[in-house]
Amino acid sequence: MKILYSPSSPYSNKVRMAAHHAGLTVKSVLTDTNANPPDLIGNNPLGKIPTLITADGKAIFDSRVIMQFIDRETKGKLYPRNAQKRTEVEMLEALCDGICDSLLAIVYEKRFHPPEKIHQPWIDRQWEKVTRALDHLNANMPKTAAKLHAGHFAMAAMLRYIELRFTGEWQRGRPKLKNWTQKFEKFFPDHAQFKL
Ligand SMILES: N[C@@H](CCC(=O)N[C@@H](CS)C(=O)NCC(=O)O)C(=O)O
């Protein structure tokens, strides 16, 4: 089983940390999406990472589908069994992934356009979503203890990504969020393997 990934991809980071935590053995294969490698395009027409390829060659994407797959393969290591708690965890994951979607939209706007074509109102709109969502998270922090779940990995990956691309720009006024990574890392001792 392998995951096509890039170290700076937050969704890849989420699924790789989650697979490790759940005890699923998966090989990570460094993948440059810009080069459209056949292994990626042939398995995922969207050409996006993460893409998981099972031992019998079946492709699984996107990251939320991969997370559910890992959960089933490991008999429920990532999501709570209780329906209401499960929805809460899935919502936390969706929120953190959604923040990453907006951050990536900003990064790609700048990366793939010549300077005169960069549309600042689009960037501002995406950043508004990010700031609203971060404020919401800071006011509604998930309980974090030894039993980690999918939402924790999504949040850890998102915070690593925002710090990588928007260093020092998100912490002000959000002390709980700012201090959360330290707490998470205490319960996920192998975190250093997954630094962005
Ligand atoms: N919703 C997808 C998003 C995946 C995604 O956008 N991945 C980025 C890297 S972080 C990518 O592959 N970008 C290359 C491209 O869009 O061509 C998921 O959760 O897996």
C-alpha cells in the first residue's frame, strides 16, 4: 500500500499522520503534482495528492475518503463510534480541510498568475474565511487527550501548513490555537517525522 504525497501538502500530512497513528503500514512516495507523473494521473484523474494505492492496485482519493478507509482498515482507530461524536469529528476535519482549501487558493493565486493578474479581492475573500474559521476554532477547541481522532490530525496538519506559508500571521488573539500544537505533539510522540 502506498500514498502519493508531498511533505508540504496539508491533506497528505493529515492522512500520513493518521495512518501512522492507526498502525496502518503505508509507504509514502514523494510526488510532484506539477510534473503530472503517470503513477498519479493514471490513478487519480484530478492529479491531486494525497492518493492512496492499495496493495491490490486500487486508487483511493481524496483525503477524507482515505481517512475513512484507514478507519475501516483499522477497526475504528480514527473516528468515534457514537454517531453524534463522529459527526463532530468529521465537521472538525471538514473545517480544517476547508481552511487549507482557502490557504491553497491564496498560495495558488500567487504562484500560478503573473503579478499583474493576481486578483487581490479573491485573496482577501479567502483570507476572511480563514480568519473566521480560526476564530471559531479558538472559541471551540476540541478536547485533546491521549485518544486522538481524525479531527486532531486535520487540525495539526492545517496549523503546520498555515505556519509554513503564513508564518506568524495567524496567532494573534488566538492563544488556545497557538498553544494547541504543543499539546497535540505530547500525545503524538512521532510528530517530528511528519514536519512540513
Ligand atoms: N480535497 C482534496 C484536496 C487535495 C489537494 O488539493 N491537494 C493539492 C496539494 S496540497 C494538490 O494536489 N494540488 C495539485 C493540483 O491541484 O494540481 C483532498 O482532501 O485530498
